[in-house]
Amino acid sequence: MDRIKSTNLTLVIDEELLRAARKVALDQQTSVNHLVRQFLTALVQGSTRRRLARARLQKKFDAGLVRVGKRNWKREELYDR
């Protein structure tokens, strides 16, 4: 099994925030360290998913697979309802 290389990170955060994070970690039977790792993982994965989705959408636009019809209405007509 491959070992993932870990690196220490020093954070400077407000004491009250750390105290609250410790309470959350205790409630979830985990550590603040684990909560931070979970948050960073979700942040990176979300960013990656959005980037991939934009790339797929751009590819469809570039290939001409998405068509936008002719606009046969006026902006003012939308507000006449």
C-alpha cells in the first residue's frame, strides 16, 4: 500500500474559533485536524468538478452541439406580463 506523504501546516486562527471547532470535533468524535483536512478536500474536489464541467460545456459550445434559437421577442415584452 502506498503511503501518502503528509506535511505539517501552521494556522493562525482566532481563539474563539478554535474553541468552537474543538467542540464540533468533539461532538463528531474526531479532531480539528481531521475537520480541516475534510474541508480542504471538499474545497479542492468542488473546484475540480466545476472546472471539468466548464470544460465539457465549452467543448459542446465549440463543437456546435448547443444551439441557441433566434430571438423573436423584445426585452420590453417580457415585462408586459
